[in-house]
Amino acid sequence: MPDDAVSSFIGAKRDALYAWAAAQRDAAISHAKASAEATAAGAREAAASTAGAGADWAVEATAAPRARALGAAREKYAEYTAMEARALEVLNRESRRLATQVLEAGEAAQSIAATSGAAAAAQAEASLVAAARQASARAAAASDAYPEGVAAGAAVAGATASETAAGSGAAAEAGAAAVGDRAVDAWRSAAAGARRLAGERPAELVGAPLAFVDAVPALELRFPRGAEVRPRRLRGRADLNGRSGAVAKYDAQGGRVGVDFPPPVGLVSIRAANLEIGRHERARRRLEAEERRRRQEYGTRR
């Protein structure tokens, strides 16, 4: 076989292999894009179907499944890219092997032709053609397996993304309901504990359970008249001399707690001078003196 024929033969094979590789790359990209678009369309349909129950919840419920589906599509696209790289590597290796065999066969043909004449040259040419056909068949067999793998991978990617989106949406809904139930139970438990504490120690409720004041949004408090208290944050209701009122304001800089009671009491400001009334003897003695004074006044009136 002349040198020009060998070069054209190798070039034609190389061009065919590169064309096949380009076609496989385009197919992989198309499959990945189609899978991602199908997944995004499914997520949009799910969000639209739940719009009646609340658009905000639908967006939040489908955001995580949509992100996971897109992540799965990206992973599949990365697998297709790696598959394409492996296919190109196999094709290049087969192409180099084919070219090496052709060159070796050509060199053998030239050697035999120089030594044995026309008959040997014809036999070497036949050997060259057989070697070229065998190498081409191996390359074709290696390349035929990849289109099927790409198509199967794309189908699996689409099914996996759809199942992931559906399962994640149901899991997100169940998880949100469970979290809401646990939050309600925790709030009720904390409120019950604070009320039990209030029933056990009503005289020291102002100073002792300051942690509950921050945690429980509806806590019954009892403020004796003239009590000194410094809570970090007050929310809910208070009781002064048997009258129930709502906590109106708390001035952190001035150290005053405003409690809004119905008339004729009105807004009462309690000076906050001590941290906790139950831990300060001065405040305790002041409260005890106030209670004794009230008992005396009550007895005098009777």
C-alpha cells in the first residue's frame, strides 16, 4: 500500500472517530439538559398545584426538592462528561493502535516486497488490509457500547430526579408538621412549669423565675405594691392587688416596668432597683413591712 493511501486511510479513521466522539458529547449534553428541564417543569407544576394552599409554603416546600433535583442533574451531567472523556480516551487509544499496526504492516510489506518480490508484496498488502479491518472492528465494537450507556443513563437520571422531587416534597411537609407540633408541646410544657412555680412561691414570683419571663409569652405575674424588680424582658399579664393588667412597657435605661391596669389603678410604674427580690434581704424586709402595714390598715378599718 502506498504511503499516500496509508495516510488517507488513517486520516479517514481519525476523522470518523472524532465525529463519533462529538456526536456522543452532544447527545450527553442534550440528555442532561432535557432531564434538568423535565425536573424543573415538574417542580413548577407542583408549586402551581399548591398555590391554593399558600404560595409562600409552596415555594418553601419545593425549593429543597428542586435544588436536590438540579444537583442530581448536575451529577449526571458530570457522569456524562466523564463518560465522554473515557470514550475519547478509548477511541484515541484504538486510533493510535490502528495507526501503529498500519505502519508496522506497511514496513513489513515494504521489507517483504524488497526481498521476496511481487508475490510477497501482495501477501503483505493482504495482511495489512486484514490488520486494518481487525483494528477498525475493535474500535467500532468499543464505540457501539457507549450510545446505549448514554441513553440508559439519561433515562435513569430523569426517573431518579422525579422520584427525588416527589419524595422530598412529602418529607418536607411531614417534617414541617412535626416541628410545629414539637414547638407547641414545648411552649405548653414551659408555661405549665412557670404556673406551677407561681403557685408554689407567689411571694417571690417577681424576682425568682426571671428565666421564665424571657421564655413564656403568657405568664401570670404578681407585683406587690412598691416591689423592686429588674426583669430583662416582660411579656404577658400581671396582677396587682387582685387586679389583672397587661405589661405595657419596660424601660431598660430608667429601670422602670410599666404595667397597664384597668381603672382606677391605671398605669403603674414599678422602680427596678434590685436584680431579684428573693435574693435581697433589704427588698424582702421592705415587702414584709408593706404587708404588715396593709394588715394593720385592714384591721383598723374593720
